Amino acid sequence: MLRLAVATNSETYERMQSPLAERGIEVGHVATSERAIPLTENPYDDYDVGFVYPSRIMEGAVADAFLDVPWVNDREAILRSRNKADVLARLGRADVPVPDSIMVSNPADESALVAAFERLDPPVVVKPNSTTRGVGVTTAHDLDSFLGIADYLDLVHDYRATGDQSFLVQEYLPDATDYRAMVVDGEYVGAVERRLPTAARERGRWKHNVHRGAVAEGVELSADHRRLAERTADVLDIDYLGVDLLVTDDRAVVNETNARPTIDSATKYEDGFWGRLAGLVRATAEK
């Protein structure tokens, strides 16, 4: 039986064990963070393949050295997807529709900040370039508010250990429907619509992140939107990808991607999802 190393013990790990076991793949957990690891002895069992490179890159490198396996979504794929500006630039060059966006690299002159704000119609979305789960994402409705946010981010970025000293300024699409489409080995395999409860929206909340209280319901995407998700995975060359789409009455854009997406309940995927995922794991093991 093929042995698959999984560097998470959350929902994805729990949900994949039985379906993959039925397809000849044993799933094991490898703890890579929040522990002490001696660097002169291997703390891990033997595995044939890894399922997405660990989220903490430094600890992941140690696990990678000991495990010495190919990964479904290797280090480069994780870093590429995590860099939101990189994703948008690559997709835009490939004529994949994305929101109008500007990357700001701190420290930036006030004139550059003003120009970035004035390029878009307010309010604008401001988000850290490498954030996840909607952390730190906000809107600025006027120039003074935007400059205040930029000042704060400049203070945060003054601590060089943060590594990433950039943030994005994006157009705001208030009436867009938020979808997460999943692509496995180049093929669309399902999608959910993420939506905050009505009461939360009435209080002014607008970020439809599940970790912020949004509900994810399985939906059928149109053929055009499926192709858009598949095209995104192809351009980024990432085999296992969550593609976040914002869809309005007259356009659809790729807002972000996630190369470490959580596996949801089976009812939210197309028939054959587990078989396709097992096929990707086997193909990766043979590399």
C-alpha cells in the first residue's frame, strides 16, 4: 500500500483517511510544527509521497529533508500561491480576469500611496500580500483612512523578521458572489458558495471567509466559471488548487488562490473526486 505523509491533523487529514485507504493509499500524520525536533535523527516513519508541503516553510524544510519524498504541491507551488501579487500578475499576463490591483512595497512615498488610491474608485480593499483566512484585510473609504492604514502597515513592516513588506490595494466588488472552486490535476472537481449570515452582512461585515463565520454551501458552477478555475490552475502550474472567484452580474474574476485548500465534506464535490485525488497522489509518487 502506498504511504502518504500529511502535515496537518485538521479536517483534511480526517476526511481523506478512509476514502484513500479504499483506493490503496495509507494516510499518516507527520507533525512538523509546535514541537522540538532533533536534527541528527529522523523522527518520521517512511513514506512514499507527501500531501502538500507544510505551511510553515522553515519547519517544512526540515520535514522535507527527513522524509525525502515528492509532494503534491511542493514548496514552490505553496510559495507561488501564497504570494497574492505574484498570482495576480501571472494570471493577468495570461489574460485571466483578475481585480484591478496595485502592489505597494514598504516603505513607499506618500505620493506613490496617493497615486495607488486614486487609481481606483473608493472604497478600496487593502490586504497583506501573504495573508490567509482574511486576516488583516480591510476597506478604506477615503484617502485619509487609506493613508492611516498604510502608516500602520509601514510600522508593522519595520520589523524585518516579518519578511513580506508588501500589501495590495484592490478594487472593491460589493455585490459579488464569493465562490471557492477546487481543481485536482487540471480538472474542476467541485465548488462552494461562501456567504455570511444575513445578520452579519447587515452589521456591515463583507468578508465571506469560513473562518470568519461564513457558511460554505455546495453549488453547481457554470461551464465558463469551471473553465476559469481550470485555466487558473494551468497558468500557475499547481495540481491541487482552490480558486477563489468573485462573480457579479457582468464579470467574473479570480481573486485569490490556495495551494493548501481544506478538503470539505464529500457532498460538495463532483462524483469521482476521491478517485482523481488518489490518481494525483500516485502520479506524484512516481515522479
